[in-house]
Amino acid sequence: MRKAAFIGLARDCAAHLPGVLANLERFAAIYDEAAFIFVVSDSVDDTGVRLERWLEGRRGRLIDLGTLDSRLPRRTERIAHARNAALDEVDRHFRGHQHLVVADLDDVMALPVAVDAFAAAGHWLDGEPRRAGVLANAQPRYYDVWALRHAEWCPHDCWHPIWGRPAQESFEAAKFREVFARQITIPPHLAPIAVRSAFGGLGIYRLPLPADARYRGLDAGGREVSEHVAFNDAIIRGGGQLFVFPALQVQAPRQHLYQPSEFRWRWRMTMLARRAAELGRPPWRQLVAPR
């Protein structure tokens, strides 16, 4: 029997839940058995109530962590704590499952995601023992650069050079170089792209996980980091392989992409020139050859 444990975090996500839960229900239908673990904290809307109502008659549970803001002031630290609470629940009750599906419960998953692409990603994951996880692509552009690690595409934390930029460099210049230049269009027909880390709002991991696969939201220096990097790094160290699966597309949140209205004319022209250059030389060609 093919079994999957679905985990997701929620904070003030009520408006997006109808579409998100419809996606999860379609995904779960491809398995013989599915369980859902949702973790809620610091919400002021009725997210928890809606999730609890949806779980009625389904396997799984809602974990309400209450208010974390006061004892975990850093956002990434709170998210890592909540994700680890979900992992602990999977480890206690769902060890016999083959897949761990990690999904954001906000706008990135609010629009329909193709269930055939999700099924194809899962089957491809199972096709070779060293494949340990497949992570989502996004349209119109891959957006989740903070969680991304790839030798050429994004070898380091994209935000640390922005926060620590030289005094003479503007925020706009640093963000264009570190974030927007890496938010590329990845056609869905491409072969999976090997990465050291990624997420993008949706991922399928092979269970069991390495014992040290845990989320961490702060680095050794106390700086905020994407919590996915430490988790994915443990999988890579354990001999697993991770891939962005181009056909598995979610909707990139508008707030994470370049918006012309937020920048001066100089930067708008810079982006127009970059986009024109991409037409002649698509950046994805440097990452993987088309099938």
C-alpha cells in the first residue's frame, strides 16, 4: 500500500484554505492511505477552526501551538519549531508511510495544482533509491530563492549579502543581483534539476528521513535563514538526492516576485533589459538540458 503523511503550517490562512485543501484532497486520492498533520500558531482568524472541521472523518490531527511570538521572536525560528512539531507527530504515528508531503497552506497553494504532475513527481521519486525528495517549480517564475542551494543557480543564502551589503550599494542593486536575477522561468517539460536545497511551497520526500533531518531557522551566528536548508542538508549528507521537478507547478506569490511599481525607472529599465536578454538565452539552459 502507498501511504503518505501530509504536513502543513498555518497562520491566518483562512482565506486561502478552500483552494489549498482542495489540492491536498486531490493529491491524497492517489494514495491508498493518507494522513494530515496541520500545525497552527499565532493566528487571529479562524484558520484553526476551519482546519479542524476539515479533518473530521480524516486521519490526522491539528496541533495548536498557541502564541509563539513572545518566546520565539524570529519568524524563521517559529516556523522551524512548528515544522519540527509536525515531523515529531509523523515519527510517532506514521512511520510506515512511504511519502512525506510538505505543503504551505497559504496563497502559493490556493490555485489548482495539476494532480497528474503531482502523481508523476511521486512516481519519479520512487523510481531510484537515492532520490529522496522532489520540490515544486512555480509559474510564472521560480520564486523561492531563499530555500534554494545550487552550485551555479544559487550557491549561498541570498539575503545575507543583501543585509550585509557595502554602504555604497543600494538595497535595490543588491536585491536585483541576489534575488530577482535568480527568479527564472523553468519550462514544465524540462527534466528534474538536481539541487542541494529547495522548497517552493510543495515537496514530496521519501520516508523514513535521516535521524538528523530537522528544520532550523537561525544559523550559527544567530541570523535568520530559510528553515528548509538545514532539513535538506541532512538529507543530502545522508546520501539522498533532491530535485526541483519542473512539471509540478504552484503559483508564485506576487509579493515574492519583482513588481515594477516598487522600483524607480532606472531599475524598471534594468529589468526590461534582463527580460529581453532571457528571451535569447534562457537561464534554465545552464541548469539542465531539455528532454
